[in-house]
Amino acid sequence: MKLPRFGVWAPVYGNWGSRHHPQDPFDASYARTRATILQAEALGFDSTLIAQHIVNPNGQDLDQLETWTTAAALAEATEKIEIIAAIKPLLFHPAVIAKMSLNIDAISRGRFAINLVSAWFKTELEKAGIPFPDHDDRYRYSTEWLQVVKALWTGERVTKQGEFFQISDLSFRPQPTTSPYPRIYLGGESDPARQLAAAEADVFFINGRPLPEVQAIIQDVSRRQRHGKPRLKFALAAFVIARPTSSEAEVDLDLQLARSVQEDRSFFVEGADPKAVMLKLRQKYRFVGTNGGTAAGLVGSYDTVAERILRFADIGIETFMLQFQPLTAEMIRFAQEVIPRVQRLQALAHV
């Protein structure tokens, strides 16, 4: 078993926990994200995910960093870390994003990837006058959208008369630095999302949740047809609270949950598609962070968190995309205390 890959969510929302944490002031600026990702790279993190919204889901009056300009800037600023830009197909024509992707891929020298999400936050689209189709219709749209993007990435001349897009004798140069083209992550856990991941993605992002539920999702998606493609890989979103002892971690979790009670979530709740997994997770679990956050259970002593990471790795999770608060201090703590323990435990397992 290979050593798990570790990534960090770029702070495009400003904070991944409470907006009122005393050691983590709200800051959704590019300057903060750039400094954070440069530090993550220096600490040995493998990847960063830049989530996509044009309006902050916590409130329209809050700052929100734009994804694709940020990805291009980080591609230039960094040297080694993988840069994953989330993309909502409803916001960009596939020909436009295919060309932008090729450029960022070249700037990054092959470190660029996309994370396709079919959109769950209808408020931002409706306010912009962009139609928000029903859940399953969005996945039909995303399927054709992704097929167009992948075809254009090949460098071949593309002609397609589809339900949503009509492409006529179009090709792009230069061709991608990455072979055969940038890696495709896909987020979402509905049946249409799982089907699209199995058919077209390279990595399936799973929201933070207990290990048995993650294992069931991996088994279900892995059974679906890949049509000759390489094995689908899996990634997990999680919010980490690691401390010298599990009791200290639990105390901090309780404090962070108490802070979350003070947050006004009405803009998020009212703006979310009721069919979206994102909203259902909030209804099922009480957690810190986004996308399941602490529901993944990476809360405890350094040893406990390391052991739980390897349990997830044992069932097929290869990449852990992590959130922390306060972001910088906890990212450093994880790199210094947890990653070495994961490495030692894995080495012992292979003795």
C-alpha cells in the first residue's frame, strides 16, 4: 500500500470552521491563500483543492475568492504541489474551460487537475440569472460537458452535435503537458454522480463520513463499469482535530461545535438544493467544517488520527483533502505530528 497523499483546502471561503475563531480571523484574500499553499507545499502536502463559488455560501456579504484566476496564480507561485480547481459546468462553456485548463496545465508544468461538481448552491446561480436545472438534469449536462472537455484536451479536431453543445471542427494548441490530459476529480454522491465518476473520472471525492459508509460507497462505485479505463481512485474530505491526547481533541471539538451554533446558516440552507448530499449531511451529522468535516472521525490524539487515516487507506482512500482551524497552526501540527506517525505505522505494517 502506497503512503496516502495529503492535501489542504485553500481558504477561499475565508475559514473552514467558525468565522469567529479567536486565532483564525476571517480572510478570503488571495494573499492569504497564496501564503497558505506555499507553506503547505514547504511542509510536504501533496495537493490543494480550490473550491468554486461565485457567492460565499455562508452569506452574500462575505468575501469569496474566485477559483480559476486563483488556480492560474498558484500554478505560477508554486513548484511541486498539485493544484485542483473545482468547476461547476453551468458557469463555463466546455470549450472555454478546456482552453483555460490547458493554459493552467502548462503554467503548472503538469500539476493541474479539475474537480467537477454539478452544483448544489442554487442561490448563486439564480441571483446571476443562470438557469439551475433539476438534480439529475444537471448530471446529464455535466456528462456531455465533460465529454466535450476531454475531447478538446486530446488536441484532435472535435465535432459534436449533442443535446447541450454543438461543436464544429474545433481543436486547441498546445496539447496538455499532462498525459493524456489533466486529472479529473469528481465530487457528489448521488447515483448519477457515482455513475459519472465510474464512467469518466480519475478520482472520486467522498464527503467526510464514518468509515463503514465510506467503504460502502467505494464498493458500490468500484462495481460500476469503467469501459477499459484505469482503476478509479478515491479521495476523502475531512476536518482534522489532532492533539497530544484524545481528551484534548474532544474538548476542542466541543468548543468548535459550540461556535458553529452561533453561526447563521440560513443563507446556506435556504440556497441549497434539497436533493444535494451537502444538505443531507448537515441534517444527518453535527460536524465542523464543510463536506462532512469531522464526521470522518479524524479527531483524537496524534496516534489515533494516524491510525484512522491508515484504516481509510486500507479500504481504498488514497488522497485525504483536509481542513483545519486555526488553519496555519493546525496544518503545521498535522505535518509535524501526524504525517510522520502515518509513515511509521505504515512502515511497521510492512516489516
